[in-house]
Amino acid sequence: MKKEEGAAVEEQVGTLGPSDYFGEIALLTNRPRAASVISTTTLKCVKLDRDRYVVVVVAAAIVLAVRVLAVVTLRCHSSSRASL
């Protein structure tokens, strides 16, 4: 649900499912959230402050970078062996 700034009007702007997340823009920009979430079922949530979110994002970026580097290395290795 999104609450328009300065008004009491709520508007549905999306639906979230398993493993979805919200509030990341507020954490990245250090501003208040622009939307609130109302659950229609039982759920488990993880609450992160900005510092913890940055740690999680950096860790995920490192894991992704290592995976991409491994793929690129294998492709380069395969390419150089094929040209022999």
C-alpha cells in the first residue's frame, strides 16, 4: 500500500510474494519509506537498519562478482584452448 504524501488516501501499488522485499530505496537513499506493507497471510520478516543492509548488499555483490569472474575465467580458458 502506498500512502500519498500529506493525504489520507491509500492506493495499492503492488503485491509481494515469497522472498520479495521492500524498503530498499529508503535504505539506499537514507530517506523515509514511500510505501507501507499490509500482509494478508502469516509471514516472516527480517528487519534491517541501513548499516546492516549495506553489509548484506556488499556481501551479495562480492558473491556475485566471484561467480561472474569464475564464468569469465572458464570461458577465457576454453577459448584459449580452442585456438591451439
